[in-house]
Amino acid sequence: MTDAAARRVLFLLSSARTGGNAGRLAGRVASGLGPDDVQDWQDLARPPLPRFEDLRPSAAPPTGRLADLARAVMAADDVVFAAPVYWYALPAPAKLFLDHWSGWLDLPGMGFADALRGKRLWLITTRADPDPQVAEPLERMMRMTAQWLGMDWRGALHGVADAPGEIAQDAAWAAAPGFLALRPA
């Protein structure tokens, strides 16, 4: 895919705060996409996802909202997790969604694992603590997830903000519009 080709970009929000800094930073990132690019925004926290129960190898295909989310992931060229750093990790809704992925990987007839291969995976985070080490465990988890699933890890954009809207004062705000630019991996 070249820069000129239209892309389908899936933004997965997972903050406990509606309109929080991670979502605002993701919106700023999206402003740098091309006019033909398709954006799909999904909030994993609202409504809450059903709990994950590992029923492998006899799991059933996802239904309802989970089926919609699975289709959105499979249709996307780029999957962007936008999340505040909670306790050095993803917020619970995003982690829960990844747990559901594990149940779909070997599901006969779904093709989820095959669909993930080669997709670009990105991470947008915000945190209150200015120490960059705070986000390292989360970024490492996502990078390893991409590697294990055969996805193309494209990197992370980290912002520092606490109060709502504070992200606009951080250096990540200025860098955000160019974050999803396609360049050699």
C-alpha cells in the first residue's frame, strides 16, 4: 500500500473518561489522514464488552457487538489503540478486547488470525506521569502482540496530560497529525 491509497483506519478507544486526553490525541492524529481514508471509531468502554470466558477449542463465533468489532478489525488496514496508561498497562476494556481476540484466533471458519497478519498496529497513549518509563510496559506489550500475530508494529505516540484537554499543551499534540504517515517499517 502506498501513501496515495485510501486506508481503513480503526480507532479503538478505551478510556474510563469520556472525552479524555487519549481520545482527544487520537482525534488530532486522525486530522492528519487523507480525505479518502475511512475512519472507524469504536469505544470499547461504552457499552461495556461482555466478559471473556476461554472456551477453546469449542468456542462459538462472536455475536452482537463483539461480532461487529471483530468485523471492524478484520476490515481495517490500520488498528490504532488509543488509551490512557492505567497502572503501566492498557485500560481494562482494551485488555478485555485483546482477550476476546485470543478466543477468535483458532475459531474454524472465522479467519481472524489470517486477517490480522500484515495489518498495521499503532498505539496512542496519554499519562499523567512525565516519566517516559511509565508507558514502556504497555508499549512493549503491544509490540510483542503485533510480533506474535504477524502484524506490522508501527509505533507509539505518547502524550503527557492529566486534566481534560491538557493534552493540547503537550509536544505530542504537535506531532499527532503526522503520526500515522506511512513510511518504511
